[in-house]
Amino acid sequence: MIKFEDEDTGRIYYTNEVCKQLEIFHCMCTRYAERSVLVPEYLTLDASLAGSLKWMPETCAYHLLAESKNLPM
């Protein structure tokens, strides 16, 4: 899902749009290795960044890693 954040208020706006590289059934990027080149405005997430993003879902793997939690099986 593509989200927008108002830089002045911090409010998050959700859309019904997804990246064209998203494979919906498996919820996976079809061009993962090239994602930051194909769409440079997208965030490249890691555990340190995910921990600072309040809008990340608690179930996000990067968010869990940032909190030193185990990933679900």
C-alpha cells in the first residue's frame, strides 16, 4: 500500500494503490533486488529505520527485529 505522510502534521494518509512490482497473492516484491533503483522515492527499510517509523505495523518483520523480538514462523 502506498502511504503519504504530511510533513507538517505527521499525519499518515493511506491509499488503495500498491507498487506495480507487488505480487499480491504472496505479498512479495517481484523485483526486490532492484526495488530502490526502480522506485527511488520508496524507503529502503531496515530494523533501525523501522523502529523509528510509528506507522509501521507491529507485525512488520523489521519492526519486530528493531525490538529484538522473534519473527513469526
